[in-house]
Amino acid sequence: MILVDCDFPGGNIIAERIGGDDVYVRQDLRDTDRDWFYWYFRVRGAAGRTVRFHFTGSNVIGTRGPGVSEDDGVTWRWLGNDAVDGQSFVYAFSNDVDDVRFSFGMPYVQADLDRFLASYVDSDYLVAETLCETHKGRDVEMLHVGRLDGGADLRVLITARHHCCEMMQSYVLEGLMAAILDEGDLGCWFQGRVECLVIPFVDKDGVEDGDQGKNRKPRDHNRDYVGESVHIETAVIREKVPAWSAGKLKAAIDLHCPYIRGNRHETIHLVGSESESHWQEQIRFSHILEAVRTGGLPFCAADNLPFGVAWNTAENYAAGKSFGRWASELPGVRLATGIEFPYANVGDLDTRPELARGFGSDLAAALKVYLETTA
């Protein structure tokens, strides 16, 4: 008998019915105020069978087909478009594998972060603290990376997962932190001059519960930087970061993923600030990133999304203030930006974890040049 469930960290699915080798499912929107596309489920009892999975709501299959894992979500591969037909995909289960996970992307949850941090447990350049406890009792990590003896003359703030479903950015963050912690020239520069404050899961409960996060009711985490914050995580960020920055904070980067598909959503790009001075700094950083990039994924400054174009409008921010807008107002900050990293495609290339980590390393290299040349 085929069993479909999402009873594990990050899981999300509503299984409507199973008939023979056809399974009918849809994403669980829960407290999201409009349609969105995150899903992540497990199938057992299908060894040796070829099964078609039908999505009964909107089309939530991305440009590389589903992500597939046969080792409990530790490693992932794209199934590919050949297996996709409209709002369904087909999968041939091998005879010796009875537990397969599928997702619209390549999920990254607490267990993945724990594996990364375990590699640096003896490092003098990484200290893990707790930002706060969530409403559901989970600890939200606050990582200090780089020079940690109080002597750093530069500080950088990096956040991720304001929208908990946007998982591919977490692999970018891994690559960025790994570059800072490396023993090579780039890592040594950061370890000598820069303290980075990293918040890898702003919406920790959403990550572990498998929520959409985007357009969450009553307020999206990335619109919660004005008035009285709805979410404890954003409230504590607003409280702690200004004190930590001590006038040395020069750059604040918020990592995101764009929409599931579409040409605009298949490039890595910065989201332009409404402030002309900050937009000019974003342009300068983008040209540096384009010049220093050595990883496998392309980046072009011309792909950035200026304010007033597409969704990046004042109307879209009317419901609140984003992290980027809030950070741009902090004393000393020159670069405050969101970076959108696609779920599946960057041009003709896919965004598998190793390439995402490579782009994270490129970000670290660009930050070094930017900080060295910022007055």
C-alpha cells in the first residue's frame, strides 16, 4: 500500500486520494493569504512501482521538475522535465528503495545547518548563540563568523529565510560562511578584519513546520520591520543589531529566492533600493561581484531589479517595511540589499547545492573587495 505523508521537519502536503498508481495531492497553504507553491512529502510502500503524482490545485512543479531524495533528505537531485506532464510527474521506484522524498526544491532544515556547523565545532572563527526562542519553543541561531575577539574594524549582517520556503538561499549561505572560515587568503582576510552576524533561519518555526512563509498572515516576516513587530524574531533583530553594530556595520545582505518560474526569476539579482544613494552602492557591489565571480553560476549586474520595476514597487511594500529598507537606515550602513537566488535555473544551468555554495563563495570575495574600497 502506498503511503504519502509529511510528518518530518519541513514537510508540507495534503494527500487527497490514492487510486492504484495515481496519487492526488496539493500543497498546504495554511496561514498564507494567497496561492503559493511550497511542498515536500515522503512516499513509502511503492517499491517496484511506477507512480504518477497529480497536483490538484495550481501548477507547483518547477523548471527542473521535482527535487528527489532517497536518503531522508540529506542529498538531492532534480528529477527533470522528462518526468513532468502539466501538473503531474511520474516516478519509477526501484525495488530496493522504499522511502523517497519529493519537493518543489531542495529543502534545507535544522538538520542540514547542524551538519554544517559540526564541521566547524573547533573553529576559533565561529560562535553559535541564540537570538531568541520562537513562539513554539525553538531556538533561533545567531552565528558570529570571522574575527570574534572584539577587534574587528568592519561588521556585516547576513540574514536568510525571512520567507521560510525559500530554501535554495541556505546553500548559498553555507558557501559564504565556508569561504569566511576557510584557511586561504580570503578567509584569513575576514578572520583578521570582519565580524559577520548571521541569522540563518529568521522564520525558524516556518522552516521546521514546512510553512510557505511568503505572504504569511497577519504579516509576512519581511514586512515586519515597522511599528510593533508581530514576530518575536524580527522584534529581537531590531533590538539587538543596532547595539551589536557599534557604528562598524557597513553591509547588510538578506538572502531570498524569487518566484518558482519565469525569465525574471531565473537570474541571480539584487533588489534595487528606493534610495538613490543605496541603489548606487548596490550597482557598485554588483559590478564587483560580476568581476570577481569564479564559481559555476553566472551573475550579471544588468539583471538587477531597479525600484519601480515589476513587483519592486512602493505598493508592494505598503503592508510594512522590509529588512532591507530597515537595514539601510542603520548608522554607517552603505550596502543594504536583498539578493534573489533562483530555485532551479540560473539561465541554462541548474542551482544544485554545490553550485549554490560556489556562488556563496563568490559573494564573500565580492564583499572583501567592496569593504576594502568603501570609505
